[in-house]
Amino acid sequence: MRILILNADYPRFLAWLYRRRPGLENERYAAQMAARNASLFGVADFYSRNFAGLGHVAADIHVNNPWMRAAWAREHGLAVTEPPPPGASAALNAIPGWLQRAVAPFKPVLRPLARKVGLSPRLDAEAEKILLEQIEDFKPDLVLNQDLFHVDTRLARRIKQIGRPILVGQIGIAPSRGEDWSVYDLMISQMAAVVDFFRAHGARAEVVHLAFEPAILDVLPPFPQQEFDVTFVGAVSADHQLRVAQLEAVARRYDLKLFGSGLHSLPASSPLHRCYQGEVWGVEMYQALRASRVTLNSHIDMAGREAGNARLFEATGVGAFLLTDFKDNLHKLFAPEREIVAWRSVEDCLALIDRYLADDMARRSIAKAGQARTFAAHTFQRRVEEILAHLA
């Protein structure tokens, strides 16, 4: 089959990517795509490369990347409004991080606020036209849409009219209400509650978890020389109140290193300010995880009792010792106390940090077992096989 994956990137990531390689916006489409994938941020090309590894033809489109979109249009003889240079988008950094994330595929609750400042995740008419031209050019048999907000059901119906491809949608939290999801042949999510939502609204849906790409280890720089006792890599915000409470307690006792975004949303009195190491993307994120004796995980508040965020697989995949929040389904993904360790309260978390910082042998054994489990059960190859099996 010919398989096309649609996705979107955080504006802050795009600003970082083009800032670190001046002139990238003027390069050809393929060069920009290669630079995007080489960053290893998000899912990069992990789905497409594994579909290809199974004998399919697969490609990615990042629907909200204006410089990549303009390059494709120019190379295909289409008229296009040239986007401003990446430096001009630096104004995005002045917008609070929690609001920037409204344009990401997993933050629908913030979409109305985003529209007020011109950050609506809906594509404009020209962007839609070029996307449809890209789809017409590729002629997919299957479209995997990982951004249900830029590519909403209205646009999905237009895509469905181009050769009638199988249409699969993927999302990590409850999607927008009031949509007609019947255009999709299959909806997938790592959260059973989201799957139940789609089924209740008449759509076929299955649980498919997130994953790790083992090939990442082949391209990461040498193992970092510096080691951190305790780290957290991710966002802190009003959406993560339980996480913030946990991390603040850890910060009061340990030399916590915090990598990520959203710190400006916390009061000046928060001890997390002195822990902050800046944002890390892709390669740098994996390096921070690898440098950790203990790396922490806690899910976004709206996850409820379900485990399934990307950090579970990213941390174990690079061989880090993961101390995560207990969830009812965690045992279905990893063996607690053997492959990962789970905390049930802040006090429990602190005691477990004490225990495993003092026991190198146990900590390394669990990290090794966690990595082995991820390589055996939680790779992108396994996930694309699951998607295809659901469609068989």
C-alpha cells in the first residue's frame, strides 16, 4: 500500500529547528524533511519508516510547517504565498507556552483561546489547497491522520474524496465534541477512555499505544559523560497540577534537573525555578534521559487512571531507570518493580528515589529489563503491525 502520515509540530519546536540551521527554510522540501526527521523530535519518521520496513511505500506531511509547505509548492509549480522567515515567528515565544500548545494535536481544550490570538489549529485556505495537492500527488491507499485539529473532519472528508483512501485517525485525549467521525474507517488511541468515546459515537476504534524507535540508539551521540541524580523531561502547567506538586516535593529534597516548558506558568515561589535546565527537543531530550540515574514520569491530569504517555517508552527505550506514577493499566505495559517502578503518592515517590539512588545494582537491573520490554513489545514496528492488523 501507499501510506501517508499527517502530523503537526509545536511552533516552539519549529522556531528552534530553523534557528539552529539558518537558511533551512530556503532549501528543498526533501532537505527540510530530512532535517526535521534527523532532530528525532516527536514521532519523526518512525511510523513511515516502519510501514516501509514492512514493504509499503510511506511518507510524512507536517501540515503546519509553512516553509516545508512552500518548498513543496514551488517544486510542483504551484503559486504560494511565501511565509515570513523563521525569525519572524519568534513572536510565538512571547505567547505563554500553555497557549502555544493549543495548536498541537493533543490540546483541544485550549482551542478557543488559541483562536483569539490567531493560533487556531485549523489550516487556512491556501494551506488546505496545498495539502490536498500533496495528497493527490502521492495517491495514498491509507492516510493516518495524527492531527485531528489541523485536519478536522470537514477536511478529512475532502481527503476521503481523493481516491477513497482508508482513513485512520489517532489522538491521545478526548477529541472535539459535536464532530461526525463516520468519515474515518478506524480511530486509534493509547487511552481506552478515548476508544470508548469514539465507539459511543458510532466510530470503529481500537487501543494502539505509543512507542519507541530502537534505531534512535544508532544515531544518538556518545553516552553523555555528565550524570544527573534525578530528572524530569516534559511540561509543567495548569494541566499538570499533580505533576507540579510531585516535582516541587522532589525539588525540595534532591538536586532535580527539570528540562521542558511551562515554567513561566508557575509562581515565583516554586522551587522548580532553580531546577530549570531549559527546553530540550529530540536528540537532546534522549540524551537528558540517558544521563539520568532516576528519571520521573507523571501523566497529564486528564489521563485519569490510565498510563500511556510517550515518556514511558522514550525513557525505557534509551535505557533509563523510570519512576512513574501508578495507573490501573500499568501492569499491562510493564512489570512494576522489575521493568519500571511506580509511585502511588508523593511520599512514596520520595522514598523510592532514596531507595534506588542508594542501590546501583537494582536500579540498573530494572533499567535494563525495562529497555528489553520496550524493545520486545513497544516499538513502532509493533505498532504499525497492530494498525494493519486492525484493518485486515
